[in-house]
Amino acid sequence: MNLIQQQCVDLETRLDEFGKDRNAIEADSREHRHFLGLLGQVCNLLRAADAADPDYPAIVDRINQTVNKGIKLGYRCCRFEFMPSFAHSEECPALEGPHREELVFSHRMKEALAGFAQIFAKKHPNDSDQEPLYRFPPPWDTTLRPHPLSSPLSRFAAEIACPAPASALLTSIYQAQCEISSSPVHLPVSMAHSGTCIALPSMGGYKSRTPMLSYYLLDIPAEDSGQDFPLEPRHVEVGLSEIAYSAAIDNERKLIFVADGSRIKSYAWGSGTGEIYKAARPTHTLRSSKSRGPLAILPGGRFLRAGKGLANVWNIDELETHGADGKARIGKQFRAEDTMRDDSDAIEDSAGSAPSLVLTFADSDLAPATWKAHPSVPGAMLCGTDPRKSGDYSFISLDLEHGGNTITRYLGPGGEIEGISTSDADPTTFLVSADDGYARLYDVRLRLPVLSLAAGFGETSCSAALSVHPDGIPMIFTGAEEDEVIRLWDVRAAKLVYELSTGNNQVTGLGWDSARNVLYASTNCDYMDRNGYTSGYRRARIPKSPKSGNDIDEEDEEADDDDDDYYGRCWPRKAAHAEEYFGHVLDAGEHRIFRYAFKEQPDPVILPIYGDATASSRSYW
């Protein structure tokens, strides 16, 4: 055992002391800080290790064991609901989101703190100099707006400086000069995006039990140019027996693949001659009972799906199809068992094509839960697993071309990886989002993150993160479930730039159209149930400032918040932000896809329409 391994053992022994205390450790206590400091020291051992040392692989594995043990102790003994960052350093910082000053709370806490404030006021009835016990973020019209054409649905964190020399494109992005539009969608599960298409596997039908696929062709504008969203929404009812939760896009063959737990179906949006279909046509069905993981399309027409210890492979060009009418059966007859679908007659009855090849992994227990093609190593995949099953919070690069061996192991996440983002403009980096609330930027040559971003304010999952490089300048967009916004981060300056409104919706996926400089976000309205009913709304309190961008009657402004028969503009009682947080009052009131088009001269009138949720809505099951 070398010196670094011995130091790791010593630190693990000190971490074990926390497991001996059966009492809960107080949140944000000195013990918490000490615990995280020990984990940070373990990561520093990895930074100090020499990659050329013959024992380096063993050192990495030993440190990973200690980190995994520490994270489990953190959740069990320190009672962390979301693991704080521990793998950062002074050179590789961890950045926090906005409004982190002491005693500044999100608007979601307003009603909960109201009673507390009244109690405090009774104790200090005559103290006029008493400082406010707590504060909320100031109204939008008191915050920075760097340009007259900055979107009123943006909110800046601090004074910004564009990289020099700054192009018109960079300036428009840094100053949030964008046109924002939206379109209703079924409840989105995930997002797949390419330079040609955006695909949303979704939940529709009665109680959202029907697998749906919504897709948008980025090169084809909507026929009705006057509608709110400039792209034509296209929807397909998927013939699977379960909800489709994974998707992949083959631009070359104009195919969208979607998968449930046992089968994969593909839908063609056009032909090889350039024809675009009005509705996507069912093309393939694949049998994947032994692989239930994520999908991938590799060069040469190879389609993959990960399983435990293996990946099934199909050659797309050799697959049997459903024929011109989309009704021919592929393989044996499929019989749906224990399906939640109420329309079982709509389930396609093909068992599907068997894999043409099975790739085995060197680690027979490896079960990728998410993966992405490596940005700089052909034939390799970046793979994250479910730590609740594997017990491992690290992730790896996997060599599919040479025996399924692990190339590199990366450490840093304290939760399950939600997604991996790469950018063709920089093949040396990639971005990982995790349900511990952080997005982490990695250099492919280093084992620990070079930048960690607290995507949310408080404890919330980082549901999506996107690495983009307009004009070669690195930027990161993040979405946090509970915060109901998208955030833009400046990588070089290592700071938050601004937030974009999602109309009180939670972000489920992000996509970047580099050809048009457009950001897409699939969002979920957490105030809508599976039957499409909204609940938990009150009357909206529309700011009287003309900067609000709304024309609201006085009777709407003065109406009783508790009137359950109100059908005017309403606002979720537990929204993350109050109506004055942005310069345009917007509540989606339904699941939507948002489009943020960055332009040098955006039209300020192009803003999403207000949703129709009402205070009288009820949830019925």
C-alpha cells in the first residue's frame, strides 16, 4: 500500500466516526462542514496522485470506494437530503445560484413564513429600528436590465461583461435578447434533440397512461405562422405497452426511436427522397427484453440499447420493417401483460426483431442508466449508473469497440446522473447533471470536475444541463426542478449570468439548435394532475407597473384571493416566484415546450400566452 492509499484509509477511518453517532447531526452544523471537509481531502488525494504511477488505477478505485462510503454516510448519518458539493477546490470552484444571502428566501416560502413573522412582530411591537427578520427577492423593475431589448422574462444576477471582442450573437445571448414562444405538450418524460429534430417521449391519454411521442422538425416552420409557436407540433400515439421513457434520433434515416421496458419502436418522419410525412410512420419494432437501459445511435447505422453487463446491437439498414402501410407484424406475436394502458387494442402486436449482436461488458454488473457518446474517443460511451442499485456514485467512459472495458473513472457526483451533455465545438469537455442539485463540467483528461454549479436555490434536482459554444465561447444552461427557471452560466468568468422564466413550470429537458441559436426546454406543470386538472391556484396579483407587459382590469387586481369561483388570471400558491419576479407575468398552467430564439433585434412582442388555470380547478382521480 502506497502513501496515498494509506492516507485514504486514514481519512476513511475518520469518516467512519460519523457512522457511530446514532443521533441526527444538526443541519449546516460544524459537524456537517467537518464531514464535507474530510470528503474534500479524499478528493484532493486524487488530484495529487500521479497518473503515470503504475498503481494509479488501484489508487482511483480505492479513493472511489472511500468517496462512495462517505456519500452513503452523508445521506444516512448526516441526514443530507441532497448531498452538498465536496469535489471542488479553489482552482475548480463550486458556484451557487442567486439569492443566497442570509435571510433571503424564495417566494415559495412566503406563506409559510407569514405566521412566523406575525409571532416575531408581537415580541417587538415598539421596535421601529428592528431589521426585517427575512427578505424576498426584490421586484424585477429594481434589478439590472443590460439592454432595452433584454427579454422581460429574464432576470440578471449581476452586472455582466461580454467576452471581447463580442459578436452580435454573443451579445444577444449574454443580454437575453430573445423571442420566447411556447406550445402545449403531453406530460414530457425526456427530450432527445439533434440539429434537425426535437423528440419528446410523453405521457398522454386517460390519466396519462398512454405512451406518446411529440416531435418538431427544426427546418420546417408551422403552416399557421400566426400561432404562438413557430414549429408545427406533431404527435404520435406509440404502440408500446408501457410509457416510453427513452428516445434517440437518427438524422440520416429520419428516424425517431422510443423505448419502454421490453421493446423499442421507430417512427420515420420522412423518406430517403426528401419527402416529409404529415405524421410519422411506424417503421421498426425491436425486442429488447434483456436490455432496458438508454439508447444510442453510432456511426455505420448501429443502434444500441444498454442492459446489465451488455448492450444489444441492431444494424438499422438490415432490420425488418412494418411495410408501406405500417401494419405488417415483425417477429412473433406480442401479448401485453399487466399493462396500465386502458386502450390495450392500440398496443402494436409485434414481438420485434432480435438483436443482431450482443456486446458484453468487462464488468458484468455494469448497468448504464444514462449514457452519451464520448466527445473525443470514437466507439466509447460516457456511462452513469443508478447508485441506489450499484452503490457507486462515480461514472465511467466505456470502450465498446474493445471488450467493453472501462477507460476512465470520473468522481464527483453525490447523486444519480440525470443526463450528459457534449458539444462538438469542444471535444475535451463534457457536462453532467445529477439529482443532487449540481451540474458539473469535466475535462476528459481529469477525474474530478473543473467546475461545479448549484443549479437550484436550495435543495432540488438538476433535471437538465446543456453545454453550448456559440462563437466558440463556453456557456452552460441548467434547469432545476423546484426553481421553475432556466439559468445561464458564464464558464470562463465562473458566474451566473441570468435566469429565464418557464412560466412556473419545471424543466425536464434542454436542447440547443446551434444553426439558429435557439434554446428549447421541455417543461412539466407540477400543478396539473394526470387528468389534466390544475389545483393549488389563487388569483394573480398583477403588478401595477407598466413594465409588467399586461393589461389587467382593476377588478382583477382588487379581487379576493380566496374566491374559488374566479376564472381570471391565476397564480400557483406554491410557485417558486411571485408575479413581480420577472418583468412579464406568465403562468403556463399546462405542460409546454418553450423556445428561446436569441437575435440581435428580437421582437419584444413575441412572448408566450398566459395559461388558463383557474382558482376553481380541482384534481379528480
